[in-house]
Amino acid sequence: MFKELEKSVIVFSGLALICGFAYPLSMYAIGESAFAPEVKGSLVYEGKTPIASTLIAQNFTQPQYFHPRPSAAGADGYDGASSSGSNLGYTSQKLHDAVKERVEAYRSENNLSATQKVPMDAVTTSGSGLDPHITVANATIQAKRIAAARGVKESKMIEAIHKNVQKPYWGIIGEEKVNVTTLNLTLDREFGKVKI
């Protein structure tokens, strides 16, 4: 019996050392060396103050900024502690009404005709409610509004969009997209920060 107990203690100690110390430490070391920005939350700093994360959408509403896709995370959306989708199905009247309202608002704020198509990501929430990306088509439609609000040529906004386009992973997974947070930071850097 003592022999069996001794084996159990040795196996337990070995596994505790491997699973409780060696493995977490090696994962931490790999993360810190290979994925340092992601491990630290991909934070963006203004001086020493963190102002955003490139992994979590923020609700930009001013006309001088690109707007992210709608969010269902939390009561008012964009709540990093409450990541979730709307869980409304395709046949949901509530979803239908919300999308219709968002389409009208998008057309109005971007001065589009009543028949012009609106990108799907401009009027639907993502699965997490916190996706910081929009499609290039969505960003391109918003460029005219932002150029007018900032008093610059629309071509300058298009250039800023193209500088911030993220290609599909490995060239095949997903589609081209634009991170709204980094795009808006580019606008502030190149055309001046907007006073709110």
C-alpha cells in the first residue's frame, strides 16, 4: 500500500510540476516573445494613457470619424465586459425592424439615395458585438461624409482607407477589412485630432 501511495505522490508531483508550472510558464514565454502586443490586449496609448484596443470596437459617432458596425454587447452596445450577439434569428420581426431603422440612419448620415445598397456590416451586429472591423465597401461609402466634415479631399480619405486595409489571413481566409480604431487614429495623426 505504501508503495502505491509513493507512486501516486510521485505521479501527482510530476504532473503538478508539468501542468501547473512548466506548461503555463512556457505558454507565457511564447506569448510574450511571439505575440507581445496581443498578450497585452493590443492597447493603443496616447502618451502613457491607454485610449483604445485594436481588438475591441468603440462607438465612434462624430461625423469626422469612421463608424463601426452596430453592437449588441451590453445594454448600450460596445461593452467589453458583455460580449454577445443579438441572438435574433432571420425571421425575427425585432431584427427586421432594427435593420430597417439602421439602413435609414446609414443612408441619411452618409447622404445616400433611397435605392442605394447599404453594406450588410453597416446594419448588422457581429457575433461578439465587439468586432472592430468593417468592410472596405462600408469604409469607402463613409469617406465622403468624413472628408466633408474634416474639410479635406475625399481622395485623401480613400488613401487612408487603403493604408489600413487588412488582407485575408494567409491570403485565403476571410475578406479584406479595415480596423475602425486604427483607421480613426490614422485620421487624427494625418489630419488633426477632432475636439469633442
